[in-house]
Amino acid sequence: MTRQVWFALLALAAGAPLDAQSLMYRPPDLSGTWVSDGGVVQFNFVHRFHVFPGPTNTVINYPTFTLAAGIGHNIDFGLRFGTRSNIPSSGGSSNESEFFARWRVLGGPDGKEGFAVAVTPAYNKLAKSADGEVGIDWTRGPFTLSGAARGMSKPLGASRAKASLGGGVVARVTPYVALSADVGSFVGPTTLAVWGVALNVVIPGSPHTFAFEAGTASLNSIQGNSLGSNDVRYGFEFTIPLHLKRFAPWFHGSPKPVALGTAGGAAVVADVDMAALKYGRDTVTISAAQAVRWTNRDPVEHTVTFDGAEPGSPVIPAHGSYVHRFDRPGTYTYHCTPHPFMKGVVIVK
Ligand SMILES: [Cu+2]
């Protein structure tokens, strides 16, 4: 990959607003104050595991899925689902489902400086418990401090306490890397506390964040974040925002073709399709003062970017086309910026 492409990727990643739920602003066992934007479904996947010692080295997995749909006005609705809950259950199931609504009453979006407050009423189906959480974040420069106060009508830990507290910190070492830690506990003497640490990273050029985690939280529900286990669990979390409008072509057909560039009165004497991540013709030969048209047949964006000084195309969307007139004889090699392995040549005689 050329240096220019790397710079372009970095500029994109640094300049793009992080319009997604991000692990750069949240320790591993706190919900923080994030709310999915309107029209965005947030999918977070936590996968932690414990390797038991001894001859078997049995690996036990503790996944938690979070799915939350934003409806705007700083409100979202979601579901958390985890298996192998620490919550002792009477019926034999250890699958924990938590239905929640969240309203960020103050601050935001995620990562904005200052205070943010969110309230999360929830229902834990396994515990048959009405739960709730008030989360507070304070962000300044590279630091975010987080706190949570939680209540449950039927906590199914070993405790009779009906409230828990949690607190944590995130330190962003670079725009792409952060360290975070948290602790949490029921307000009561008979349960194990939760602790967690994480190394969080932004995946450049994408809306995703990733965390390597270790800790003792049961699952990432309101109750699970309050109840520690004896085992230290290791794993990761991956955050995936799904912007529903990106799926519009599924329902509304293809977008209207966009015609970019101009022939400047010259005849278009050659057509090049961009399909299957290739230029359909490697080499096109034309005369001076003639034009070439590129048409994007792929569902992804391409460009026609000349390796020399010749100005190239903007981003060509799916079904879009781009016309370029060549006035001076020469050999014009070009490539696609998002896919530098796509290469072609125009020879002008
Ligand atoms: Cu391309």
C-alpha cells in the first residue's frame, strides 16, 4: 500500500465523527451513557472465557450480546442476552435476557467533553426482576470517568442487597488506543465484587472498536455487572453499529446512476466497466481530445485516480459513471484509491 493511501485512511479515521457506540469511552463492565443514534442498530458482542486448571483444561464461555435500536431523541431500546449467568436459577436455565430502554437525559454524544447522564429501566427475565441503572460519565481530554448506581427488585445473587454501585476510568493513550478499568459491587457484605480491565482500540477507517478484557463480571447485564465470580475471565468485546439507511438498496432497489466528470465536448470513445473489483479493460488506447467513460458495476465505491499529475475522479458510487477527457498524448496509469490493487492504463496517441 502506498504512503498516500495510508495517509488517506488515517485522515478518514481521524476526521470522521465517531457516530457509534465506542469502547474508547467505556470501561468493560459499565454501560456508560451511550445511546444508539436514531436509525442505528448497535450490536455489541462480548466473549469471555475461563480455562479451568487441571488435566481437562475445560474452557467455559460467557458471551453477552447487546442489540440496541435508536429511535432518536437520545432514546434507544435493547436486549441483552447472555449465557451461563452467575445468577442461580430455580428452573435450571442459565440464560439471562435483559430488556432495556435507555434515555440519555444529559450530555452526549458519546465522547463529548463534560457530563453525561443516562437512565436505563430494564427487566431481567431470568431473575424476574425489575432493574434500573443511572449512569454518569465525565469526559475531559484523554480521560473519561464513569459511575453507575443500580437497583433491582429481585437480585438473584447470594445477597439480599437490592442496590449496587460501579465506577471506572478510561484513559485514551492515543486517538486509537485506550486503557480502562472498573470495579463494582452490591451494597452488601455477602457477594463478590466485580473488577475488570481492558485494552481498547479503534479499528482505523471503520466504525468498530475492539477491547481485550480480563475481569470477574458475571455477564454484562445490570445484575451481571454487579456480581463477581471466583474465576478471572479473559476475552474481548467488539462493537458493530449498523446504519439502517445503508441497507436501503435491499428495499428500494438501486440508487439512481450518478454521472460524474465531463467530456468537455469530446467524443466518448471508450468504456471501461469497474466490476468484481477490477477495471474491465487493463489498457485503453485513444487519441488526444477524446474521452473515456468508467462505469461502476460493483456495489462498492471506486475511484479513477491517476498516478501522475492528471486530476482524477471523485468517489464513484455504485451505478455511477465518470467521464474524463485527455488532451495531451501520453501514458496515464491509474488505480482505485480504496482498492489500490485495481490498476489500469490509458494510452493517448
Ligand atoms: Cu475500487
